[in-house]
Amino acid sequence: MKTRVVKFLFMSIMFTSIFSSFLFGATERKSSGSKQQDSKRTSMEPKNVYVDLTRILTFDPNLLSSSSLEWRKHYTKLQSMLEPIEGELKALEEKFAKVKSEFESLQKSSVASNEALQSKYQEAAKAQVELEQRMREREQFAQDELKKIQFQLSPKIEKAIKEVRKAGGYQLVLRKEFVLDAEEGLDVTNDVLSLMNKEYQEEESRAKTKDQQK
């Protein structure tokens, strides 16, 4: 199911198409000017920059400290919510492994009855179904929570990117994955993060003040 974040991730494709058409038209109009004028105009044109969204919303624990403050809060909360479920999954995995091992031992036994084998097989099958069902529930729960987080952060990311673009006079802001090669100075991720973190801290401060006034 598409979310605002999915739409946002593909915005740069649309911008690239528009920007390419603009460059083509500009090239045609410049044919009558001098080389000196062309050089001056080129040097005055704003740079195109890019943003690394995987730094803003990272799933890598090693990079979490440099991601969005708001994302860190949600990510840490989600991990805490998943811990009990992970405990249940571990117990179910151990149960399934134990019953499966018992069934395999009965299969190798020459004295085990067909009834005993059938009973243990059904027990192992039931344990496997329980494990797989809980795993699906865990995945669905995680996906639903991530969608909520993405829906909440997407407009804030878009807003910060727009502010960075306007402040820098940039014509185009790309997602890093769409950039084949670029100078390091064209990465404006830190600028986007700074704006997002500043706004988040102000929101937290206002919320804290409001709570204290109650």
C-alpha cells in the first residue's frame, strides 16, 4: 500500500525529468550569446544537490546516533515494543525444535508405535503453525508501526528539504540513490537533519511546557 513516504521517495524521478527538459531549452536559447556570457551564466546557476534518506531514517543501529532525533525516538520505542514478541518467538522456536527432535527420535526407534508417531507428528506440526503464525503477526505489527512513523515524518522531511532548497537557491534536490557521482559538498543531508531536529526539539519543548501548565 502506497504511503506519503513512498510517493516522496519517487519525487526526485519526476524532478529529474522536468530538470532535463529545462536544460535542453536553456541550451537552445544560449546559442546566440558569447562564450564569456555562457561561462558567466553557468557559474551563476545554482548547484544541484542530494539527500541521503537512509541517514535520516536508518535501520542500522551503528548509524542511529546520526539519524533524525524524532526517528530515533520512534525506532527505539518500536524496538522496545518488539522485545516481548521476540521473547515469545524464541520460546516457540525452542518448543518446535524440541518436538521435532522428539519426532525424529521416534522415527528412528524400532519400538515406536504408529499411534505415537502420528501423535508426535501432529504436535510438531501444530508447534510449527504456531511459530509461523506468530512470525507473521510480528512482521505485520512492525510494518503497521513503521507506516505510522513514516506517515508522521514524511511531511517533515519534505518541508525540511524544501526549506534547504530555497535557502540554498538549488534547482534540484535528488535522492542519493539516484546520483551516480557527485562532489561531497553537494550532500545537504546534514542541513535537512539540522532543520528537522530543530523543529522536533521545539515541538518537544512546547509539549513539555504545555504539560507543566496543566
